[in-house]
Amino acid sequence: MPDPRTVFFVSDRTGITAEMLGNSLLSQFEDFKFQRVTMPYVDTPEKIESVLRRIDDVATREGRRPLVFSSIVEESMSAQLGHANALVLDLFQVFIAPLESELNAKSSHAAGRSHGIANSHEYFSRIEAVNFALAHDDGASTRDLAKAQIILVGVSRCGKTPTTLYLALQFGIRAANFPLTPDDFADKTLPASVLPHRDRLVGLTINPERLKQIRGERRPGSKYATLENCDYEVREAEQMMQRESITVLDTTTKSIEEIATTLLHRAGLQRHAY
Amino acid sequence: MPDPRTVFFVSDRTGITAEMLGNSLLSQFEDFKFQRVTMPYVDTPEKIESVLRRIDDVATREGRRPLVFSSIVEESMSAQLGHANALVLDLFQVFIAPLESELNAKSSHAAGRSHGIANSHEYFSRIEAVNFALAHDDGASTRDLAKAQIILVGVSRCGKTPTTLYLALQFGIRAANFPLTPDDFADKTLPASVLPHRDRLVGLTINPERLKQIRGERRPGSKYATLENCDYEVREAEQMMQRESITVLDTTTKSIEEIATTLLHRAGLQRHAY
């Protein structure tokens, strides 16, 4: 395998969008290794100049051009960065011209509109969603449960908490989650506090082998983590979801992003990625 | 103001990257209103066909072309979507050719490498970071604090918790946070449990007026939320941070993304946006 190739993510703001798109593109080249460097808040000609020097140094040292994914709103600074001894792909400039032409309007070319708190009402409601997720994690509170847009149920460690937090942070969705426990299985009924909200219930499930692995990391050697117990809990939970006609999503091979996207898509909830 | 223009985000996977870049571009056109529709998991020619029909319906109904931000890895399906009666901007195809040429390699053109759990070790450590953030939220636990990559301190409601969770979910960074309370101010000392880790401490602060507003939403009419008390706590906290030579970041006008990016940048922690 050749040496890793250096990749720069250069942005006048956080660089998160540049990194996401860049990583998504790089993941298409499986046989390569990449060494990533993120450079956020590059928002003056002087900072661009210093980035140019750094890129050129790497190009000289490695004997080949680095890759640069950039997101620079200001045209002249983007052009300045284009002089780097690198393959420079500006995610912003390439799309702004066709948009200007289609909308028949000039863009404001002002940095920092994305990932900021320009819309403070929207931002505040997103932070409220995070507080809501924390207050309603793992059945901690049943207060204001009527305000939940979605309520996840499932056995311990099937992915409820990270999904709930991701829904709040990334999409501003108010999500709660409730564990399904052996007590619920003995009663053959859902936790009483979620019953009035069944229209917003979604079940998460997981492969028992995978669950055993996850629980084992957390409580090695416990009965909780045995395959026998995981098998039992997952089977009971799935039967309960079926009995109660709750939609079920298997999280075994899904990332938080995939779980969250699938949940919102199925629930018909429009989202806004921040 | 004209009617909102319809914007589609079409992806063979979650669509999160397409939405982020699309929203970032659209935020440059301040005088326009947009109606957003996200269509994830469009990964067969039949699904593309159904999306095409929906886009064409909207074009006919609104009497103008919608905007489409797409991220479709498979070339023929991307070309198929290009036939829509819309301005179609494919975030993926436009960059893959120059990358193939630069790397002198064909891309795998396989969907689903991003936002998935292809690298399960990395994914697991990211979920562990979320568990760590929850376990170490608001000083809840001092166990394993040595494993924290960053420890935030600051007064109640200055933004510690959402930032900690974001660092974990988006970047896989293990972050803890500790409140600074009137008890600490009376003692004129940092909480004892964070003292051994001062190299990883970062202080968050906030404008007292803004803090009053945030606390007031939470506990209206409380002493906790008075301007006088907010003033006092912020002043004491800032003095303590100065005395202890802790870097301070003002969160008043910053989003979670901006706070997280700035913290990592200052701490010199390399990140990986998922």
C-alpha cells in the first residue's frame, strides 16, 4: 500500500460540510489511505496565504499534489486558494453560478450563513430538542411526552439513546425513548406511560449476537450480557411490537444517520439537516 | 415575496450531505423562500422514475423548475435523474471525475460507504464517545475522566451539554463537562475532580443577558434566572478561568457546530466528521 495521500479540508467557516462531502467522495476510493487535515475559519487573504504555504510544503515533501476540498464563499479568496499546488475542489463555487442563473439573482457571497445561528428561533428550538431528548432518555421522564414527535422503544442497548440525541442535534426533532424490560415482558404490555402516544411509537430491534457483544463491553460476564438473555429479551420485545402493531426497525447493521433517516422517512416527518 | 420555490434533496443513501451542502448554498439567497423535500434511499431505477414524476408534477403545478440537489453514486441513475424538469445539481458526479483522474484510479461507484458502519471499529468508538458524554454530563461522574479528550467547564446553561454531545456524535470526541456553581465561587477553586486534568480544560462563557433569557425559559421567575444572579455567576466564572489560566470561549453568538469546531481547532485535536 502506498503512503497515505494528504487531504486538506479548507473552509471560511466550520468546514463540516466540506469534510462530509469530501469523506463521502474519498470513501469511493477504497484502495487508498488518506491523511486528513481540517482548516476551519480561513476567512482572510492572509490566512489563505498561510494555507497555500502549508499545502505547497506538503506537495514538496510528499512529491505529489495533495487533495483540497474547500468551501470558500468569497470569490477572490477561493480563486487565491485555487493557485495551490494541489487538486482543489471548491464545493461552493461550482454550484453557485448555476443557482444564480436559475434564480436570476446574485448570491450574497457572505460567509457564515450555514451552521450559524442566523435563525435564532430555529436554533433555540433545536437546543430545546436536545434538552427534550436528555430529559426523556431511557424513560427518565413522562412529563411533556405529548410533545414528542417520535418515541422509540426497545431493549437496553439497541441504539435508542444515540438515535434520540442525533435526531435532536442534527434535525431538531423532539424524540423520547423508553426501554422495554423483563418487567414489561412479564406484564405482556407496553410501559403504561407510552400507551396514550402509540401513534408516535417506533420499535428498534437488534440481532441478539450483536446485542450480546455490545452489552458484554459494558458489563462483561453479567447475566444481562449472555446470549441466552439477549435472545430472550429481543424475542419478547419483537413479539410485543408485533402484537401492538408497532413499526420495527432493525439497527444491527445501521449507523445512527441511517436509523434516524429511516425513522423520519417512515414517519413522514420533514427534517432540516443543520 | 414570491411563493417558496420547491427544493428536492435526492440521495441513494441518507441525503444528509446533500441537504447540508444544499442548505449552505441556498442560505446565500436571502430574498428567497424555499420549500424543502428530502428523498433518501432512492437507489433503484424505479425509485428514480417515481422521483422524476414527482419533480415534474411540482414543475407543472408551480409553473417553474424546482431545484434538485442530488447525491447518486451510480452513474446511470444519476444520468436518469438529470432528465428531470429541474435544475439538477449532483454533488457527487461533478467531483468524482477529477478525483479519478488525479488518483489515476476508478472509483468503486458503490453507494452507502458514507454515513454507514463500514468501519465498525471507528463506529463503535463513536458510540462509546456518546456514552462517555452522557456518563460525564454535568459532572455526573468523575470515573474515567482521564480518558476525556476535552473537559468543558462553565456556569449552568452556557452550552456545555449540547456541545459535549455534538463533539461525540459528529466527531467521535470523548468530552466531559462540569458545572461551575456558586459553591465553587465561594471556595474560589475549580471542582476538585477536574484539577488533575487541567491540561484538557476549556471554559465556556456567555453574555449574562442571553443567559438570563435561556434560564428564564427553563425556570421562569426564579432567582437562578435573574439578571443579577446571571451577572454574578458569569463574572465569578470568568474570573476563575482567568485565575486558573483556562482558555475561554464565548458561546453567546455561536452555534454548536461553531463552538465544537473552535474548541477542537484550538486544542489541536484532529477530527473526523461523520
